[in-house]
Amino acid sequence: MLVHYTIAEDIRALKRVKDAMVAGKPLPMALREQRVWGPRERLFERVLPRMTEARLTGLLLAAHQVDGIVKGLKVADWPTDPWQALQRLALRFSRFCMVR
């Protein structure tokens, strides 16, 4: 549960910051409002330009599906093993965050 929570919380924070930016808030203000600072702030600043709203929405949906798997639910097109589902979510998330 803790591993999933950590990944999902970062996805949710990225989505909230991106939504604030789309609404016209400057990045520093959006980051402060979401309590993102320090080393995490610098990471968000590097990742956010590569994250589209559609990507973040997809990651948020995937995190929701993995939450169900971790709790014992079956989800179509996802592994039934919670660790494999978490691995897939983490890989998908990290793939979008990679510097190119």
C-alpha cells in the first residue's frame, strides 16, 4: 500500500499542478499551493513540460486501477499480482518522466 500511495500521490500532485498551470497560475505559485518544494520542486519543474493533460489523466486512471488490484480486485488488461501491477505503473510513470 505504501509503495502505491507514494507513486499515486506524485501523479496526483503533478496533475493538480498541471491543472493550475492550465488555469493560468504561474508554475512557482502552483507548486507552492501543492506543497512541492526542495529537490522535489526541481524534479517537477523538469517533468511538467513533458507531461500533457492526457498523459496525466491516463496515469491517474492507471493508479486508480492499481489501487484496486492492490486491494484484491481484478482489472482487465492488468496483472493480478499487485507487485507486477505496481511495476507496470512505475515503469509507465518513469517512461513519461525520462529526460530525452
